[in-house]
Amino acid sequence: MSDTLLSVTNLKKVYESSTGSVEAIGDISFEMRSGELVCIVGPSGCGKTTLLKCIAGLLRPTSGAIELDGRSVTGPPPNMALVFQEYGRSLYPWLTVKGNVELPLRHKRLSREQRAKLVDDALHAVGLDHAAKSYPWQLSGGMQQRVAIARAVAYQPEILIMDEPFAAVDAQTRADLEDLVRTLHRERGMSILFVTHDIDESVYLGERVVVLSKSPTWVQEDLTVDLAPERDQITTRALPRFTELRTHVYEQIQRAKRGEAVRPTP
């Protein structure tokens, strides 16, 4: 039995307007296994967010197929959670931290006790046990993003989609949040698809890095990150192999920008 969780096959997206058409995504195909942490990188404007919107069922592709757990994605899947870059817009300022985390659980058939247990567990997982009664506007940006992550954890999705979630925080907070994602992946076996523009981040986090070409987009390389599962910000980033991998991905991105990569013939 296949352990493929997410399958994207020959995905294409063309935007139509009164002035003509724009081919944002040319032909993207890749798979993701259950329990994997896969990072996606590519040149600015290559269609990373368009790809995620299609995978999340928020945008209808022009052609191609997307399957999650063997089912075609034609709308937002109930077994998927998303964390966006703009955490401030995803949290309700009039709800407490606990209320924000609990909100999507109200759509599930759970008792009050079950919801409370999931919320408490999620807040503990992201280190916010002490902030349950606080409001988002009372927290730092990094803590607000932890609330958004806790909400996703409590929902218990089969796959967590993260769209450049740490781009708006400072470097120290970003490092802490990266380690949080690694911990959730390793300790809870979470399947995570992580889009980032930061090459070092993609290598540090991912088990694989999918490198996209410039628009109209295709998969330029699907790179296995052969670093040890146990990683930390100091030791891992100082490894010669880490430097080799991030340099390789950087070179691929530069080739993509210059249009030098040649798409393989099917």
C-alpha cells in the first residue's frame, strides 16, 4: 500500500484577464509521503503561493490533478490546516489565545472536555501554557505565530501547510520557531509542507527541498536533505554538508532566475 499523502500531477494555472492570459504555473508534479517535512523554494514570483492555494482547494487549477490521501482536492480539505505569514490577520483580536485555538474545533463533533484537552495540549506543544487567557494584541509577533501554529496542532490535520510563516519575525524568533516546527514534526509525526523564500531555512527544516523554476513554473529539482534528524541552529548550520546543500540550492535558484535550467523531456 502506498504511503503517498499528497500527489500533485501536471498542475497548471493560467490567469485570464481582459488584457490576455498569464501562465503562472506551467507543469508541476511532485509527491509527499505521510510524515514528511517538505520545503518548497523558488525565485520570487514563481508561483509558490498560487501552488499552495491550489493544493489547499482555494484556487481552481487550469489543468492537472491534486490528490490528498487518495481523494481529489476540489475544495478546502477538512483534514488540512494552514498557517500563513500574516499571523495578525489570522487571529481574532476579541478572542483569547485559548479561544483562537479552540475556534476550528467547534466545527468538529467533540465534547467540551475533548476540545479543552486538545487546546491545552496544543498550547503546551508551542510553549504557551501561560498565555491561554491573554489576547493576541498582548503578545509579541513570535508568540502570535505560535498561537496560529497551536490552532493547527489542536485541529490534528493530516497535513499542515505553512506559507512563509516566519518571514515577518526577527532572526532570533525565526530560529526558535524553526526549531518548534522541527520538534512538532519529529515528536508528533506531523506531515508538513513548508513554503519559504529562505534557502538556509529550507535546508535546515526539510527532509526534501523542492526547487521551482521561474514562471511558468515546473519542478527544477527535488533534493533529498541527507542531514541527521536531530538538528540545532549552531551545530547543524556549521556542518560542511549543510553548507554544500544550501550552496547547491542557491545555485539552482540563480539558474532558475537566469532561465538556464532546462526542463526534462517527459
